[in-house]
Amino acid sequence: MIYINQKLSIKNEHYKILKKLQKINKPIEARTLSEKLKIPYEKLMSGAIFSLEQVGLAKFQEEEVEVITLTKEAKSYLDSGLPERQIYDVLTQNDRKEVKLLDFSKEIEQELNFSKRLFFVGISKMKKNRWIMSSKAMGYEQIFINNESPEKTEEEQVLDLFKDSNSDSLSEIPKKLQQAVNSIYNRKLVTKDKKILRLVELTPNGKKITEEELQLIDDEIKLISSEMLKDGSWKEKLPNLKNYEVNALGPNIAAGKYHPLTVIINEVREVFHSMGFEEIKGTIVEEAFYNFDCLYQPQDHPAREMHDTFYLKNPAVGKLPKKKVIETIKNTHENGGNTGSTGWGYKWSEEIAKKILLRTHTTATTIRRLSHITKKSKLPMKVFCVDRVFRNESEDRTHLAQFMQIDGIVIGENLSLSDLIGQLVEFYKRMGFEKVVTRPGFFPYTEPSMEVSVYSKKLGAWLEMGGSGIFRPEVTYAWGIRDPVRVLAWGLGLERLAQIKLKLGDIRHLYQSPISWLREASY
Amino acid sequence: MPSLTLKLDRLEKLVGKELKIDDLEYDLQWIGLDVDDVNKEENEIKIEYDPNRPDYSSPEGIARNLKGYYEIEIGLPEFQINEGTEKINVDPKVRKIRPFVVGAIVRNIDLDEDQVGTLMNIQEALHWALGRDRMKVAIGIHDYDQVKGPYIYTTVKPDGVKFRPLHMEAYEMTPKEILEEHEMGIRYAHLLKDAEEYPIIYDAEGKVVSLPPIINGVHTTVTDKTKNLLLDLTGTDFKAVNYSLNIIASTFADMGAKVETLNVIYDDKPDEILKVPDFKPQTMQVHLDYINSYLGLKLSANDIIKCLNKVRLNASKTKNKNILNVKIPAYRCDFMHEVDIVEEVAIGYGYQNLIPVVKEGGFGKYHHAEVFANKARDIMIGAGCLEMVNSTLSSQKDYEKLGLDFNEKEQIVLLNPVSELFNTTRANLLIGLMKNLSFNRSAEKPFRLFEVGDILLLDKNRDVGARRELHLGVITLSESSDFSEIKSLLDHYFRTLGILNDVIIKPISNPTFIEGRTGEIYYKKKKIGIIGEIYPQVIINFGLNYPVAAFEINLMPFFKDQEE
């Protein structure tokens, strides 16, 4: 950080703390610091440390540590010593060298008011420490003193740490005593907890900054008040105005914001509008007739089955259009009708066509638009649809039962596959993809059909974006659209675009709207 | 889409050309295949093919088109089919349940592991693509040396015969038992649901060859010792069984086996002998100007013939300069219209060689609903609200959580929901907004959320029995969310539209809201929505513990006024 002509200003009292930290010259736990400085913890953190951090002189980081705390039992040993020490002291009274265990237990019970359990814990510890030895040579157990003046055990040293620090809890235990901590933990003399430690540390700048480089102020002010402006006192108080770390993030605000999906939809919309397309909308609850039959999908086509399409129980059947239209579609499926096609060669059923479903593609809406075209309609006509469609799928990270589909069509005379590629190249260019490749593909309602891939600079990869093609005569003839009038069509999934643009891992986020994600989202 | 793994060395043999895996990855797309995965260590490419091209279900089928693409071999592929003497007699009774049977004899097979895999793959692909899961076509492959012709295709009573079926060879079973107990029987029983008798194929000695479309008899099982095969294909669609046979037979021929025809004779028409497989190509006529106009090209007749030859079709000129005669191989099932030839010309020409043509023109037009929706979004975002986008699919349980009764007769109901989470559609935006609060309960408060979106309602006046309605919903949650906060937001919206004076709120009682703090919203005497503080039990139902207030209005009544 470089300050030219302007000194960093901090409060005088904070400077004292800075100097102390410079002296300590290593990370220090905030509570320890507060004890050392005799400043209440909260005040220290929200006052000095916060201010020093704001001007970039100090920083603090959080660290999870293990804290051990004395149990009630252990506290009672702080002065009198661990059971083994107390027992040993009794044993060595009167220069005794040996004692019968059974008698001794009674003695301890009287003398120290120890339970049998506690007595044997003590004896076993004493043996382990090699303070005593035992023998059953006489037919009963005897114990002998083995060590005349035993040193403090590691467990006792741990207890002393508590005693010295005058505290019931400790987090910093010397490494060599770690094992002893575990063993007194097993003795239920301490409990273990996790605790967040806040370590305060000076930044490199904080470590070397000197009094000369600082402007020390006694009475810091945060705001220029209306009073100050009115009475002119701002002039004298300005030097006391707290400086901000101007590069720090401001606090969060709960702002109003577009959902990223809306932003992307509107972008797509603008691209279509800029290319001279009109937006159309249509019914979401749709008849199988428009969704499948009009698109020359045979009635036994797998896509029409229950496990791919949501059918409705209520409403269950639709009204179908005029008899003449139904008849045309029926003939087209059965024998090609007047389209020049062989047709599928099966018996078409009105009952199947009547079924109501949630549309599986916006092409159903496009077809309804075709039905409005008359000889008087002005061609070429360009329309698009961006709307919700449904598939009977279980949702996971990459699949949705409901999603947005984009459909564009151009209706005009003598339109060709080269025109369609031209529209696609132009469309994707305006969507931000410079390179577009079209290859042979298959869709039941277009011929020729093309798969479309674009190159994403952002991901450095080719992506399959969707399909396209020229509507089959079997699709358009029913609506009086006959060669050389043709319909160019393409479609793509919006979520695919969204995943690329938003770098989204889990596609379900789009419809769960996690607020923290939305507040962070950039577009 | 169906998929297939191609081994480079096998493909090289079939194509007759050294292939590099990188080149192949590039080239395959131009004959209509989708490269899914390239394994350079194993020299394998996993491809996906479109359901209209079941002939692509084998490396042999793909090699045929690759040879054309590389111009190693062009035009209609030729296959050696020998005239056979073997017969199958058909009892007219099958017409009622499964009318068609075709087949072939395949001699001198010497299949390696890969080729056996290929056969299984083709069988599966055909059952799926042309057979509609064995309904339209079912395929049986048998060891020809274990049976004796002539064969009989007839019907049998459910308990009229006992035989050992494949996969359960330890048991002699009747057809009825197979349908009830055999794994394949259970799976395909629905195809014979209404039949009084079941289709069956016997050999001359009365042994059961197969019980189509369910299972074969065990004694015709194909093993690694099998030298000659009998194929049977039965079904309900004459074209489909023949296409399927042609695809299998052409693959066997490409594998080097000798294919022999089978004579199919219906008992009631003993003079009509059907010889299958029939490799006579399908013929179609196309017009030059039609093709050129469709592709935006100016190809000559010779150019077009060359393109078609590359995709393994034949074409020849006719007296009419504008018309070509096209011959289509018998294994291709995707030609219904002249336009299907157009696509073949495009593939032969190369999609990559088409030059994009950009035609300008047309006037764009905004949809008034979207214009109005975006305006609503702008107004609410200006008031500090965060936009939500929620699913149209909804659950009956969500309605109950809102304290509302769900009546199947008055609501849209899904017939085949995936789960209880989606068994209806939303009739209000409030459901989604409450779920947003619930989903985000640990996020930093306060919340001011809104959604502009369509809800679905039953409507007897529509051909589809339902309509969509554009709504605006706003919801707030914080320590201090109350009626006055939500009312300020509502007022802000109407004020910005300039219609605040046309709106009045009338107190009502509603199970979702607290009485005395809720009302219906009227615009020019028309009820358009509701506003209020959410009833505490409803808040709790959604796992929340802060006060919530909301409003929801139908935006449809405003459009017209706004447009004019």
C-alpha cells in the first residue's frame, strides 16, 4: 500500500495496541491479547483490531483448535494432587516401607475419604509410575515403596499448567504433554471441545510502520453530521475522520435483481427481434394432435409414451379442430394424403390424438401458428417462441422435468437448406458464438434435418446446441403451405445456454432460486 | 439415441482402407453419425445413430456408407442371395394375432466374438427401432442343423403344447406357463393379452422352433459350433418385418455368409409364394429443380447422380431432363417422400460444403404479454425485490400446506406423475414463493421476492380445456413483515402503472391469510388478486418462523389498457 501525502490515521489508543503487537511480532490469540492488554475482548475486537484491519495494518484469521477443560473431579485435585500422589503421601508417612493392601485400603478410605474404585485407580497408577511394587508372596497382597522421591508425572504437569494459568480451559498444550492429555482424558479428568480461535496478526505493513508514518488522533469520528456542516465544526474535525480501507468490500445489501434465466431469455428475445422475428405464445396444456400428430409423429412413436410425456387426468381430452383438418392429418399418417408421401401405413386413431398433455416442445405452438396462415399472409414470415415445455423425467443435476425451449421458424417461398444455415449462423453469431457447424441429423418432422454445434470460446469446446431442418411436406400441407413455400425451423434448449453462460453445475438451481446464489449471480 | 462401439481394425477390414482414428472421428459426422466418445488407446469410437437408420446398427452397415463417402465403392451395394428351397407354411389363423412371417437360411457362418456381439446388437436395435419392443417385429435366430423343414407358422391354445424354452431349459412348459413364469414371458405377455391362441413355429417333426414374440425353443440354441442359421421374423407390420430381415440379411452377407431365400406360403393361397429376403430396391422419382431449390444449389443431373452414388443409392436419367429415377437399397426404411432423396443428395454433397445464405427482411414484433411481464419485473426490482423463477409443476401437498382444499375436479391433474412432487400444475404463484422462502430459510434476511409467470387454470371454453394466465406475485419475510409493508409494494406497482385510483381492496377471509389483514384486490370492479399477511400455521407448514406477507395479481386485465 502506498500513501502519498496522506498519512494513515489511527486512534492514539489503537497505536498503543499496534506497538504491543509489533513487540509480540507473531500471531496471538485474541482472548490472550485481551487479557494481556486488560481490555475487554469484545471492545478490543470491535475497536482496535477492527480499526487496524480496516486500514490494512492488522488481520485476523480463524483457526479451529481443541480446548480441554477440567472436570469437577479434576478441579478438586488441583491443590491436593492426583489420587496417586495423595495415596503415596499417606503411604510414606511414618517412614513406612511396606503395607498390606487390604489394610491400607481401609486406611485410605478413612484418611482421604476415597472410594474403593478411586483407591485402586491410584494404586494402579502408582504401580505404572513405578513408585511402588507389589507381591503376593505372603499369600496376601503387599505393596512396597520403590521410589523414595518420585518426580512429577506428565499427567501432574498437565494439571500444573491449569494451575499456573489460573484457568479451567486450555488450548495450547506443549507437544510432549499431548499423550498425558489423552490419558487424563481417558480418566475423565478433562473434557475436549472444538473451539474457534481468532488469531490476530500484523500485516507486513503493520509490522514495519512507524509513528512518523501515522497520523494519530484522539477522537475518531465516523460521519460528518448535519450538525457539523451547519455549525462549521467539520473544519476542525475533518482530520479526525476515520479513513476507510477504500478497496475493502462494502457490507451486503438486499438488492432487487433479475433472475439470470430472465436475463438470458430477454437476450435471446432481442436477438430474434433484431433479426426481424415476431414472438408468439401458445397454450402449455396441449392436445396430442398439435404436439405429435401434426408433426407427423406416428401414434406408436416411443416419444408419445407415458414415460416420456406428461398426460393429464383433468382435463383428459380436447376438442380437436375442424373435421376437415382432422381428416387431412389422418390421411397423411395413413397413406400420405395429398402430400406426395407414402404415409406411415397404419390406422390413425382420433382417440389418441385427443389426449391432453403438457406440451413437450414449443413446436406445438409453432404448428398452431401455421394454422393461421392464409393466402393473404405476407411472406416471408419470421416467428419465434421461447417458452416452457415438459418431459416426464426424474430431475437430477442435468435433467429437468420442465424447461425452456427456443424455437424459430421462417416461412417463405423457395427457402433452402442454405438459407437455413444462413439463419443459424446469423442467429448464433448474435448469441455470441462465432463458429457454427451443421451436420446431418434426424427429426421426425423435418427433412432435411441438421444437428447444430457451436464453438464456445468461454469453454474452449464445441457444444451441441440443438436441431434444425425444413418442415416435412407431411407437416405443412395440412395448413395449405405447399411447395415452393417452405418452413425453416430450429430449436434449442435454453437451460443449455444458461449452463454455459452461468457456469452452472446443477441445472436444478435455475428453478430452486437459491437466494445466496441469485445475490451473487452476474450476468 | 441408440449407440454402437466401432473397432478401428474391424472397420478398416470392412472399408478396405487404412483409417486414422482422428480422421474417422471427423468423417463419421458427415454420414449422419454422432461421435460420442473416442478411445485412442483401444482404437475404438463410440457412435450414436438416429432411429431412422437401423441399418447403422452394425459396423457392416456403417462401412457400406463410409465406402461411399471415401468413394471406394459407390452406388447400390450388391449382395449375393441364393435361391433356397426351404419352406414355411402359414396357417391363416395367425392373421388374427400376428399376421406376418419372413425369414432366411444363412449358411457357412464362422462368427468371431465381435460378430456375435454385432448380431445381438442388430437384433436389439431392430426390436427397438422397427419392432416397437417386439410388437411390430420379433426376431428369432436358430441353429438350422437342429431343425428340419418345412416349417409351420400357426397358432396354439395356451396349454396346447409343452416344450423347453430358452433360459429355462430344465422345464417343459406350456405357452401359458411361459407367459406366467418365464422372465421373457412376463415381460412380453402384454403383446398376446387378448389372444385366445398364441403364434407358434414348428419344424417338420413337430419340434417347437419359437413362440413369437416371446421366446425360442431350447434345442435351436446357437452355439460356437453352429454353422448354419435359420432366421424367423414375425410381426404385425409387413414393411417392418421385411426391412428388419433385409438389414440382418445384408449384414450376414457382408460378414461373408451365404444367404438363402425362404419360401413363405399361406395355406389359403398356395399359389402365392413369397420369396424372402427380397432385395429388390425401392424406386422413386425426383425432380432436379426440386432438389436444387431445396438445397439452394445448381447441380446438374450428373452432379446429383454422383451425390446419390456416394450415399449408396443409384440414380439414372429419364426421358424427362428434369426427372431422375432413384433406386434405394432394400435395407433402407426411411424413404417416404421425394424430400427424403433431397436429404440424401445433401449428405452426398456434404453439409459442410453448403454456403450459408443470409436473407434479410421482416419486422420484429414484441409479444404484449412479455412486454408487460418485463415492465412488472422492472417495477418490482426497483422496489428492491429479487426475482424468482419457479416450476409450473406443483404438488397437491403444496395446496394443502397453504390451507387450501385440493379438489381433483377443479384442478389440473397429471395422469402419470413421476413423483408426488409433481402431480399437478400451479394455479397460483404463491406456492412457489412460499417454497422459495422455505428453501432459503438460512439465507441472510430480509427477503423481498417476486415472480412474474404463468399459472394454469381449467377453462371449458378452450379447445384444450385449460388456459394460462400471467400473474405477478410478491412476498416478504423479515422480523417486521406485515400488511403495511406488502401494501406499500402493491401501491408502488399500481402507482407506477398509473392506475392506483382504479384499484380497491375489499376485506375477505381466506385460509391462507390472517383475517382482518387480508383483502381481495379489485381493478375496475374486476377481481384480480389477493393481498395479506400469511396465516401463522401456513408459515409453520413451510418450516418458517418469521412473519410473511404477500400479494398476487392477475396481469391479464391490464394488457389491453396498456396497449391502447
